[in-house]
Amino acid sequence: MTHVFPHLASPLWLLLLLALPLLAWLHHQRTRRGGFGALTYSRLPAGAGRGLTRGAWRLHLPFYARLAAFACLALALARPQLGYAWEESLTEGIDIQIVLDISGSMGAEDFQPKDRLSVAKQVVKEFISGRPGDRIGIVVFSGAALTRAPLTTDREMLELLVDSVQLNTLPDGTAIGVALASAAARLRDSAAKTKVIVLVTDGANNAGAIDPESAAILCKGLGIKVYTIGVGAAGRVPVPVQTQDPATGVVSTRRVMMDVPVDEPLLRQIAARTGGQFYRATDTQGLQRIFREVDRLEKTPLQVKRYVRYQEAFPSLVWAGLALLLFPLATAGLEVTAEP
């Protein structure tokens, strides 16, 4: 970021400007007493008073030119400068993998007026936009895990990829261990001082060849902190389920009341083992509040270096002052005109 601002190297010289009103006052006092030097009013023709009134301003021109020259030179002594400053931001970015559950139960409609996944996607996008100095990746999972975005700082691409996440695009199930291991593999070679996984799920592990405890141990060994977020209200919730008529092949959606328990003990264990925290979100506001809390806990260290370069601006004032001092010589031939 670059900007320009004025600066005075020796501002005390501006005190000379306080003399300007006094000099102007003394000049006009002297004028009233007839102190124009060689000018003698008795030698002017009759009626010259009116001409003097209209042309007397010319008598003041040399004085005010010298006064303006004095002001310019006083400003020049104060050494005005134009400061050109620019700032360089140095960040020690945090590498973050967001692991998002897209199993069928994330379509539960207890986060009214939207389902769990729609709300989670919106909150994740807000979280991403608020961390411009970090690299962020996205892993989605259900019965298997898929990396949707590698670690990147391209916010527009990340938002587009989050928008494109859909339910039921992977085998059904909830493979928490596989998802954590996949995210950890993406962070394994990261040179960032801080590596974080944010796991968002609404179920219990019931699929995958890697158990969550082993994945948590892997994360700890790689220095990865895991924040776990269990989403969804307790009890039975409406979940849209797609069914196909065997006779016609027509696919239809019907809502089934289901109980989708969140394995809180497991999520707490994963967070505690890796140095993270567990959260439970039962509505939209709760999920937003949790992501804000994670954002607060994992702040990116930021250092700003400021560079300033000054350019002297007084030469133009010196030249202006000299020009004003020479001005009376250019107007020496002007005479006060008087009407006959």
C-alpha cells in the first residue's frame, strides 16, 4: 500500500509568518500619514483625488509582492517535503484444512429455513473470506474422502468449490478416520508453523479402513491441531431421502424422520488428543458463533513494515519568492493616473 503525505522538516520557521499581519498594519499606518516617499499630492492636477482612489492599489503592489516573497521564503525555510510511504505486510500464514461431511444426513432440515449442509457451506465461505493471509484446503467425505481443493490462497476458487459441494456424491456412510487421514496427508509437507484441521460432521464413524483414533494420533504426530464441530439437534429430524420406483424408474424425494446421533465422546477425544477443541452446533447462529471462535483462536501473526521516502518541495517556493522580489522592478513604470 502506497500513499503520499506532506511533511515539514523544520516547522519552527513558520513562526516568521506571524510577522505578516504586523508588517501589513505598519505599512497601512504609514500610508495614511502620507508616507509614499517622493509622492506629493499638491503637485497633482485638480481632481486627482478620484484618480488616486481608483489607482492607489498600484502603490501597494510592490509592498505586497515583497510580503508574499517573505511568506514564500519562510515556508521554504520550513522545508516542506512530500513523503512517499509504502507498507509491506509480512504474515506467517496458517495452513487450514476444512473437512466437511456430505453424507445424506447433512441434508436434515433442522437448520431452518435451510438444511445442515447449506448452512455449513455458507459459514465456511464466510470463514474463508475472513482469512486472506492463510492457505486453505477443502476435503469432503461421507463413506469415502475426496480432496476438493488443495491448500491455496485463491479465495474465489475456494468459494466456487464450496458452492459446488453436493450431498450424495460419494459412497454413503461417515468415514471420519479416512477424512482426517486425507486432510493430514495434505498438511504433512506444509512448512507453516501452525497447521489446523476443522472437522464438520453430524454423525458417528461407520465406514472407512482407518479408525478415527489412529487418524488423531497421526495428526498429533504431524503437529496438526484438530477442531471438531458436531452439527445438528438431538432427537429425530426430517431428512430428505431419494427413492426410485422399481416399476417406472422415477426418482422421488420423501422426508423421513430419523435419529442422527453425533458421537460427541469421539469428537471430544480427537480434539483433546491434538490440542484442539470440540464444539456442538444445533442451529445456524451456533455454527456461525463456533467458526468465529475458531477464527479468533487461530489468528495469523501479522507484521507490517513501513518505508518512507521524502522529496524536497522547497525549491519551488524559493523561486517563487525571488520572482516576487523582482516584481516591483517590472512595475516600476506604472504611474497613478488621475482624471482631468
